[in-house]
Amino acid sequence: MAENNMTLITTVLPIALGIIMLGLGLSLTLEDFRRVLRGPKAVLLALITQMVVLPVVAVLLSLFFSLPPDLAIGMMILAASPGGATANLFSHLAHGDVALNLTLTAVNSLLSIVTLPLIVNFSVSFFSDRDQTLGMMFQKFAEVFAIVVLPVAVGMFIRSRRKSLADSLDKTVRIFSFAFLLAIIVGALIKDWKTVAEFLPQVGGAVLAFNLLSLGFGYGLPKLFRIEDRQATAIAMEVGIHNGALAMFVAIAILGSVTMATPAAIYSLLMLLTAGIAAWLLRA
């Protein structure tokens, strides 16, 4: 089962994420990024929410729901895994500021080289008596960064040279990307359904609460600080949608535990529904 998951996570999923990022690049120009960098408040607020607020929320929920150690550690791995291509896709669907999402994804990918090991190591020592640590995984995060940045650059290049082609490809790639990602996540859950079903009663409530609180903080805090709607929507998606694939990779490949991957697997399914509803509400 773990081997099947790793084949999916390391081979098929990066292809899907690359296609999604290519589609997003088709709708972006350099001016989008210049505009984001002229207003850094949104970036700083999103990073603080992602790196500080959400890990605290995950700890409190793990204690409130009295999660067993491995499931609590899995929650923390999920909280420490930043938003990725999926967040960018849902922001695109919700008419959020995708350039802001991409900026946050790029910065988060770099910061996570340090923050993810720190948070995971804390959770392992806090929730269990394991003598296990997570290293700096530079190579893995370089791969994640490449999957995010390079396809976007290709998409932006196509738009800069052939705007009409980019416009015609945009909708098709967007629909294909969502369908492909949905199929991959559902396929992974079907393969691990026995594990998911076993732990769903224990961790399902905590995962759903974490998902909803992430989306709530992601949208509510920016509005509280008077950040405009499109950027608030982008932050809600970036903060509210975590990289479940990365979380499963860390749990299975680095820490050797399918149980720790269960919160991310359940979250990946629930997130499609909650993020879809949030995108529809924020788009209206």
C-alpha cells in the first residue's frame, strides 16, 4: 500500500501539478507580480498565518479531539505543508489574485525547507516518545519549487508570445487540471480505503475543523486588516488549502508511517468539497 502511494505521489501527481501550473501561467503576466510586490502587507500577513497561526490551531485541535500520537503528528505535518498548485487552482476559480498565490507558493516552498522540519520535529517530540527527526530535504523542496515555477514560466511565455493561443488553452487546461487532480486524489483514497475508514471516526472531525478554520482565518484576518477582496480570496485559498501530497510524502517516505498520512488523505478529499464551496461563495 505504501509503495502504491509513493508511485502515485512521486510520479503521477507531479505531472498533474505541472499541468495545473502551466494552465495558471497562461493567465498571468509580469505586471501581475509587480503589482503584488508593490503591496507586501498581504504577503507578510499570509506567511504569518501559514507559519504561526495554523500550527497552533493544529496543536489545539489535536489536544481537543484527543488524537493518538501518530494521528496528531499527521495533523501537524499537514499544517506544516504549505499551499501549492491546488491552492492556486482554486484561487483561479474563485477570481482571486493568482499572482499573489504564486508569490506565496514560491516563498512558502523556500521557507518550508526550514519550517517543515522544525514543526514536524516539535510534533514528534511533543506527541510521542519517538526518537526520530526530519532533516532539511533540500532536494525534495527543489523538486516542488520546480514543479510550481517552471510550468508557470512556460505558460507566461506562451501568453507573452501568443495571447490568443493562451486564451483558447486556458479554459481547457483548467477543466482538465481539476478533473485529473480529482481522479488522482480519489484513486489514492480508494487504494488506502481500509486505513482511512479505520481512522476516520477518530480524526475526521479534527481534519474538517482544521480545514474550515484554515479557510476562515485565511479570509477573515486579511479582511480584518483591510486587504482588498481579490487578495483576501487568494490568501484564503493559499492558507486554507494545504499540500496533501507533500504531507503524505513526508509521512510515508520520511517518517515511514501510513497512519501519519491518514489526516492528509482524508483532508485531500474533504478539501475538494469545502474549497469548492468557498470558491463559489467568494466568486459570487
